[in-house]
Amino acid sequence: MPDVIECARDICNYIYDTHGRFPAHCEAIHAPGIWFQVHHVETEYYEKFFQNGLTKAQSGHDKCWH
């Protein structure tokens, strides 16, 4: 469990360091809904820090849609 907490902390710090705030794209006090959907994930980040961190659909998104 400590490794899961460390991973979540690292992701939150990455978002803050990259965008200067957390959460990056909605109000911190009011976040409607109970989940966030991610589009255009930074594949380089997942390739660097996670083994098999992306699905085929996520890693191939740019090739299919852009």
C-alpha cells in the first residue's frame, strides 16, 4: 500500500509542477462528478515511470486521431 500512496503522490506533484496548480483544469473546491476523464495522456511520462502503464488504445491515440 505505501507504494500506491507514493505513486499517487508522485502523479499529483507532477500535475502541480507541470500546470502550477492542482487539480490542473477545474476548480479545486468544486469538481463536479465523482471522476475525471483523461484525454491526451503524456505517453512519455508513462513510458518512463510505469511498465505497461497505458492500454493499447491510450498509447495509440495520437496515431489514430491526429
